[in-house]
Amino acid sequence: MCADFIKVIRSRRRTVSLEINREGELTVRAPYGLGRGAIDDIVNRHQPWIRKKRQEVQRRRELSRPKEFRDGERFLWLGTEYPLKIVARISPPLFFTGERFELAAPFSALARQVFESWFKQQARSYLTSRLAAISRQTGFKYKKLRLSSAATRWGSCSTGGTISLVWRLMMAPPEIIDYLIIHELAHTKEKNHSRSFWRLVAAFVPDYKARRRWLQVNGFLLKL
């Protein structure tokens, strides 16, 4: 690797760390006394890791491209991708057959709004049902459900017991949705993310760390 493409940040630290940002740029955090030659050697030894991380960045960029709502494009629904078919009809604007999405041709110019409206309608029904069922199973009580369009968080629980869930969760697998619901319901008992809170979550979702990790890795895919 050419050293010109490495950003080096020195500080009062004892170890060296490598970071790849969202643009695929490499940053090396190193101790003050470590020479540039030693840094280049470390970077060269970690080339396989650097290539892997940059490939992940490239994949994320490709998958993050805005939807074009064209024939054959695939959309997530409850964790599975389904193709879109533009069909020659007037109503309904959007229909899910169980195997594909069908968008009425006259609504092609409004496709994004049509999809969002459909997802919100489905989210209201599905999330209301799952929230009520899980509340009964766990014994956690809540006041009401509010659909959210938040961009940076998947859910929240107000001090008054209102559970907010992002409608885009309908693109995630059912087990991920259930984890988020239990996570927010647990906040009706424990307001912060203390050890007591996570013990509460683990009592109902023993593999919550894997589900939380799924969201951290794949959450960027849950969008239109």
C-alpha cells in the first residue's frame, strides 16, 4: 500500500489501531514514538483485513443506492426480498401477491409515496398485533403504539408508556421485529440500558446480542 493514502493520528497510546471509514479511507492511530516505517509494516501485514473492510464498504455503497422502482427491482418484506412488477391496471396502486410486488402503472411516478403508504399501513396492523401479543406473553404493560419515521433509532419508550416503532422495521425478519418490541417493552420496567435492563431482555430473547448485531450490520438495508 502506498503510504500517501494512510492518515496517521498520533496520541499518548501504547497500541496501534486501524480504522476504515465509510469512504474506504484508512486511518492509523499510533503512539507518538512509533516511526513511519513501522506503521507501514503494520499496514502491509494487515492488507487482507483492509481489503475485506473496503469490499464491505463498496458493498454497502452499492446496496445503499436509492430505489428506482423499476421492473425486476427487489424490495424487502419481513426479511425476504421480492421483485417488483409494473402492471397495467388502475387499482390498487400497490399489491403484494406473496411472491412479488405489483405496482399499478399509472402510479409509477409516485412509486415511492405509494410504497411508503403501503408499508405504513401494513406496519400499523402487524406491529399493533405483535406488540399486544408480546405484551401478554411478557407481562410488560404499555399505553399505546406510535409509528415513527425516525432515521437514527428503531424504537423508543416514553415515560408515559407509549411505544414508538419505525415502520421500516417491516422490512426486517420477524425475529428482529420481536426483539425490538421486547427491547422497548423492557424499558417500561428499566428506563436505561443498565445490566438489569439487559437481563430483562435476555430472559425473553437469550440471543438478543445476535439480533442486535443483525440490526447494526443490516439496518442500512431497511429503506426505500
